[in-house]
Amino acid sequence: MSASDALPETEPAALTEPIVAQLEALYTDPRVVARYEARFRAHAASHALKHSAKLHAADETPDTVKQVLRGLAAVTTANGKPLAAVAQLYEVEPDYYEWSLARRMCRLAAPTRNHLCKTIVMENTRCPHKSIDDPRFSRYYAVIVQYTGKLNTQKLFNFARDLKDRTISKKNYNFRLVDPAVSEELTGYGNNGVSPFGMNSNIPIILAKSITELSPAIFWLGAGHVDWKVAVPTTEFIEATGCFVADLE
């Protein structure tokens, strides 16, 4: 039985919401947070690299998931360990995206619905160049936000201008979500599978500040394929990717 079986198939909100709220309150209780994080890290330490090796060798593992695994192995945390050593991968059911966030949370054993995140590619359509070489004035950014949050494009606009100390005219900034085909070309990943690890292009990453405030300090996001997810500790993610952190809500 999977964790998601704890919720009925129809998931009437009036029935499930009290249960989910109790679970979220439990996992964010300070007395539980440290134990949750310690258990996550211990499991990753003992299984992550071996699991990654098995997935790499398995013919049935999607190529895009292997691409994510290579990306996780290629970046290191402050202590010199690959991010792959502290990450955990999950294969989910084909109808996962038909489920409520509550059921997805239970399926992944995530502490709250707020811990479920996604990577989207944003384009500055008024950027005078197509380059991503300068992370402080890139045409594209991989932006990581929560499913429960809402991206405030005005705040993204302000943050991007601040990266250049507002020395570039605001006329050169206008952010929008890229077309799916462009996103896949830049990242190598399709819809609901976009991941910041192992992308085709070295797109600068912006992590929503709200994600850094999550407790336990771990978040879940796409792993290269619609049926695969990955969880990483927030601190190590920032260390390994060198991402920007911005208030985007």
C-alpha cells in the first residue's frame, strides 16, 4: 500500500482536509522537524548513490531521468559531496497530476503541500540579446516556485533589475513564461518533468525565498520525466547550484 492510499480516490475536501492539516501540523512541529530531516539525510546517505547507480544501469529508466542523475552528480555541496548523495528520487503513478496536492504530498511523504515545487523557464522578452552567459542579465531564467504559491512577475522584474544595480533601463525587461517547446529545448525536459539538474543549457536558477523558509528544509520538484520526482535539502541545493534566492510572491 502506498502512502497515497491513505486518502480516498475521490478525495472529498470536507473529509480529507482535516486529515491533511493534522499531518502538516505534525511534520512541521519543531519536535518532529529535526528527526524528519535527520531520517531523510540518513536514508539518502545509505541509499542515494547506490540507487542512482541502479537507475543509471536500468534500461527502463527514462533517459531524461538519467540526465537528471548526471546533473545531481556533477554539482557539489560545501563539503565537497555530490548533490546526488543527499537527494532522493521517486517514481510516481501515471495519473499523479490528476491528484490533489494533498494526495501528492502523501504519496511523496512530503511534510506539507507547500513543499511541492516546480521549475518553470521565464524569458525576458525585451532583453537585447539571446545569451544566458551573464547570470545577472540573462535572456532566460529557471525559476523554482511552490505549487501553493503564485509567481509575482513584478517582483521578478524588480529582482532582475537589481542584479545589475538598476543600471539597465527598465525598458529592457519584460518576463513571461516560455513556450513549452522552448522550455524543452533549453532544459531537455518536457511538461511536468522540468528539473534544474542536468539541463541542456546552463540557465541561471532563481529559487523562491519562500522555499528557503520551509520546515523541514527539504523540497520536492520534477526529475526529468512526468512520472519522476526528486527531493533535495534546501541548504545543499543552494550550495551546489549557486542559485539566486528572491522574494517572488
